[in-house]
Amino acid sequence: MMERIYEKIKTYMDRAVALKRALALFEWDNETLAPVKAGEETSRIIGTLSGEYYGIMTDPCLKELTEEWGGQMQEGEIRMACVSLLREEMERLTAIPREEYEANARLTAKAGAVWAEARRKNDFSMFAPVLKEVLGYQKRFARYQAKAGQKLYNVLLDQYEKGFDMEILDGFFGRLKSELVPFLKRVMEEGRQPDDAFLQGDYPEEKQEQLARMTAEYLGFDFERGVLEVSAHPFTTSLHNRDVRITTHYKDRMDSSLFSVIHEAGHGLYEMGIGDELTLTVAGEGASMGIHESQSRFFENIIGRSMAFWKPFYPRVRSIFPEQLANVTTEQFVRAVNRVEPGLIRTEADELTYSLHILVRYELEKALIEEDMPVELLPEAWASQYEAYLGIRPQKDSDGVLQDIHWSQGSFGYFPSYALGSAFAAQIYEGMKKKIDVEGALERGEIGVIADYLQKNIHRYGRTKTSRQLLIQASGEDFEPDYYISYLKEKYGKLYGLKEDS
Ligand code: ZN
């Protein structure tokens, strides 16, 4: 009996998952290969497919089936996870009237172009009216979905990182503010800046591509189950665990693509590592945005910017660029790729200042959603926050409030997961070091040992466990931001030759 009910639920799930994957493929195509004029017509296909997805997920028959199945908790763990994930998504969507759901989809499809134009013209006032509308939908949807007494911003945060509400995030960002802002000041005032001029120069694209492939492969990215393409902004898309796609971009600065590839390969390994029994179910994805970012940032920063990683690998990089790197030692290279410099642009930020960029966005999102701050005040608020936390002030909106696409897409509550990802990564690293000799493995070029640990403790579970459960499993304890703060202080204190006091 239960078997038959699950089989019926599964037909809904299969259709929903297939539509989501089709949408992901369109998104991939849009960013990589689609011709410029494809936008308008393709967005209609996307609109129709999104509508179909909404229809499946809000079908009253599915609701009935999940209720019928509900009592039988002894069914397998995977089935239970799938049904409860379906139920959550169903509740989230049915709370929103279909007309509003579709109107919002049309609005956000259009808002991206308005944002891009405003950014190009460096004019926030062009974007403000659309942003106000997008924000209006997000607040309304949050109001529909909120449980009794739940704050609206907490509803939004929950979509990306379940269980991490403002109370926890205020504590987390409060620590970052009180510890990292003064520490950054010390680094800039007392530290010894490394020379990184050699990273910029004549690095031919085909050589950079060779390096990108070699690096991804070195990390364990399987090119028989994945591809590497070029796009304006690097990202990862996955259809299932045997079709994982990452992108990079090639710039004059060779470390830009190199670290993008390491970052995306971290996302890619996660997707490839999801269990066969889960892939193509609703549980066959990363557990949360924060956990996904923890994997990419673990590889990009903790592993990828460490001395131990480059010891065996840097000679291979130099063999691709023998002239450009002729006089650069491994140590000089490692110091250069760890150069700290407060800047205006988040995506170009170094490891130490990165989360301060997120701190600004977190505080502004809270003000917009919880305090109803008018969007017109954003440019000025943005600039003052940058001045306060990073010590620099944007002179134009395109270097300030207009730099990220996220808000145009209605993604409020998403930014904090970037900072959480970094903090999760540092905590997982601590846990991993108790179980395996990470530095030794890196020095011997045995990345597989590390990737294996992550696969066994995190990747294979997909969404059957929450970010909290995975964190406890991989590190031995619940979320503790201090690991991240002490990791940063120790690493950059050493790299910048600061005296050990503070
Ligand atoms: Zn990422």
C-alpha cells in the first residue's frame, strides 16, 4: 500500500525534478552559448516551464498523497526526506497565489535587464522603481509564508539556510564586525604588502585554459562527468551527479580564472559526490546555499591559498608559464595570491575582506525588510557602510549598490550564505584536521584523501541532512563562528608579519 502511494508521489517528483533540470539547462545555456537575441523568446519558454512546475507542486492530489503517506515514518530515510522536502516546497508555493507567482517571475525576468542597463549607465534611479516592486513581492510572499510571529526577513533567510535566523546571524556578523574590522586595519597599517604585479600580464587565454583544466583535474573534477566552459561570471550548474558543469572567465590577471576554477570545482565535486540513490530526486542537491559555498570556499581559500597545496603543484603551473613566472618562487606566489586590499567590488575581494562585503549587504537587507527603509536611501547607506567597515567609499553606484545582480532577481536573504559558507569551511577544516593529516596530504599531492572526507561526511547525503547536521557530522560540533575568525587572524597575522598580541 505504502509502496503504491510512494510510487504515485514519485511520478510528481520525477516531473518536478525534470522541469527544474530543464530550467537549469536553459540558465546554463543563457550564460554560455545562447545567442544575444535569444532572450525574449526563450524567456517565454522559461515562463511556461516555471508555470508547469508550479502546477505540479501545488496539485491538490500531491498534497493528498503526501498526507496519506505521512503516517508511515518507518519508511526509508531517503523516501522520508523526499516527501518532507516536497511538502515544504508545496507549502511554500501554495501560500502564493498563482497570478502573483507568475507576475513576480515575469518581473524578475525583466528586472535583470533593467539592473544591467542602470549599472552600465551608472544610474541607480533607473533601477530604483523596479527594485521597489521586486522587494514588494518578496515582502508579500514572506508575509504569506510566515508562521505566526515569524519575522519577514527570517522567512526569507530560511529559504537559503534553514534554521539560521537573525538572532544567529546578528551574533555571527557582530563577531565579524568587532574582530575583523580592527584586524583588517592592523593588517593594512602594520603589515608588509606582498608584490603581486606578476599575476597581471601576458597570460594567453589558451594557456590559461590549459591551466584551468589541469587544476580542475588535479582537484578530482571528473571530465567524463563534467564540463568546463566560459561565461561572464563563473558558476556551477548540475543536471545530476553525472552531468556537472562549471564555468570560468579568462582575464589579464591569471589568478582570476585560476581561483574561479578552484572555487567552482569545489561546487562541482559536491554535485558529483551526491549519492547515486539520491541524484534526480528532490533530495539530490546540495543541502543548502551555505554548505555549497563552504565546499567551494574550502577549496578556493583554505586549500587553494595554502602553502602546502602549492608546494607540489606550483612547479606544474610554472611549466605552463615558464617566462611569466620565471623569477617567482612558490613562496612569492602564495603570498601574492593572499594579498589583502580593501576594495569596492565583492567578487574581486580577497579572503580576509570578503565577509565584510557581506556584512554590508546583510545590514541593508535587514533595514529594507524589517525597517522598511526606502530603496532611495540605498546608495548613500551603502557608501557609508563601506566607509565604516572597509575604509573606502564608492564614488559611483556601479561600484557600489549596483554591483550585484541578486536583488534584481528577488534574492533577499541569499547573501548571508556566502559568509556562512566561509565560516562553515573553517569549522569543517578544524574537524577534518582531527581525522586526517591535511597538510601532509596536500604536500604529497593527495587531494583525493581530502575530497574523500568531504564526500563521506557531506556530499553523499545531498539534502537528506540539514546544514546543521552536516556541520556537526563533519566538524564534531554545532555552528561556531570563532573557528573562522581565529583561522583568518592566524593566517593573515603570519602572512603579514604582525606581532602576536591583540
Ligand atoms: Zn560559489
